Amino acid sequence: MAIIPSPLEQIKNPLFEEKELEVWIKRDDLIHPTIMGNKWRKLKYNLEFAKKERYEGVLTFGGAYSNHIAATAAACYEHSLPSIGIIRGEELNADSNATLRFASNHGMHLEFINREAYRNVRSNPDAYELRTQGNYYRLPEGGTNGMAIKGCAEIIRELPDSFDFITTPLGTGGTMAGLLKGMEGNGMLLGFSSLKGAFVRNDFQKLIDSQHINFSNFKILTDYHFGGYAKVPDDLIAFINRTKAKFDLQFDPIYNGKMYFGVLKLIDQDYFRRKSKILVLHTGGLQGVSAFNDHRNQIALH
């Protein structure tokens, strides 16, 4: 069973008191033990649609450590829907890391393809030719589409109060687009990109244009990716571990850890006006911690 609305907690930190700020965190990481955070919200209406339209199963795409792959496998397992994951990297197998083992153990059939082939189908799911026959509902990489955005927009309805700023990690853009839609022009939305490059702004604008989301109360910050997607230097690991030890908050190293680091930097630099209320959205992704530790061959994240 999902915990909806997800918990809302105030973070107490001497820095926030010094800057006269209220900082709250929305714990979407606690929605569901295996279908975590924004992935639960993105999948909610997509799986309802797949079942209503009597699709035989769900097919989707992702990398070796994809939160989306793990969550889709778990959600389809819970809904008794077969699932297929098209994985970037022909050298991989179902036992390559904790994420792929989790997906496979939850019934997802994994097909591994080379990176060039993956690039050709990642943005056009209908182009992939199934090795087995079947009428599968196809979800893009990251699960971002109109129904995913609809699910993420519901986050705003769960808030008991208004906030001056809302912060979120930014990957494929679905969660941020949903927040922007739900906010309806109220407050400022800050997206912390986990991807390196100015293209993220153009891609997000194309996404919201395609969904007819015409609000402009947002800003994309590209200074906190720590070298790019899946780049996790030692100082970021140390920051995440310190945060957990001091505040009992576990962040993943790909999305939320980078976002929270950026939020604290902005607070320290007086980016936010005093007396502001800030909401930090924890989008989950914690299944990736064990896979990350597997990759490092050590317990780097505690």
C-alpha cells in the first residue's frame, strides 16, 4: 500500500535559523518500499491505463542503475503485469548489479542492447522490435509522458500550505513539469539538473510546450551535477553520509544528494530572501544506493 500523501517534515539546521528560513522536506521516498517516490507517481496513471486497455504487459527502457527500471518491475509485479526492460549495455546481464537483480527477481524480462541501438530507440519506444510477440504498453526512458506529469502534479495538492520555493532534482523532466503544472504560477520552482550541458533547458522547454504547460515560474540550475550524470566524487559521498548521520536523511548520489547539496549552497550564499518557506522534494531513488555500493565494491554510502 502506498503512503499518500507522503510525509512533510521540517528540517532543523542552525544555518536555516541564521538565514531566517523555514526548510521542509516532502518525503516521497517513503511512499512505497519498492515503488519509490516520483516513480510511483509517474507510473500511477500509466499502469491504470495499461490495465484498462488490456495490454499484455509493459515495456520500457533504462540504464544499468535505472530507478525507473527497478520501480517499473516492482509496480508491474504488484499489478500482475508482465514487464520487459530494454537495458543499455550489451555486456551486462541480469546479475550485473543490485538494480538489475531486483528487476529480474520481480519478474522483469531484461533485454540488453548496444549503446548505438539504445540511442535510436530511447526517445521513440515504438521503434523497438520485440524479440517475442505481444501487445505491450510502451513507456519511454524515465517514464516521462503526459500521464506521468499528471501524477506528479498531484504533489502540490498534498501540501497544506503554500511555499515560496520548491526544489526538485531534474532528470528527464517529468517530475519538474508536473510540479510546474500543479503550482499554477504560484511560488518559484527550482530544478537541480543531474545532467551536464545547456541542452537540459531546451529539452525541458520542449517538454512543457508539448504538454501545454505555460507557466514560467521556474529556473533550472546546472552548477550542481558534480561532473555529470552518474558522476559521484568523494566529496559528494562524504556530504551524503554526513547528512544522514546528522539529520537521519538518506539521499541517493545521482539526484537527491546533488540537489540537497545545491540547496544548502544557495542558502549559504543568501540566494533565498529571509522569511522564505522552502520545500525540498525528496524523489526517492534509494534503491540505487546498494547498486552504487556494488559498483564501488565497498560500502561507500552508509
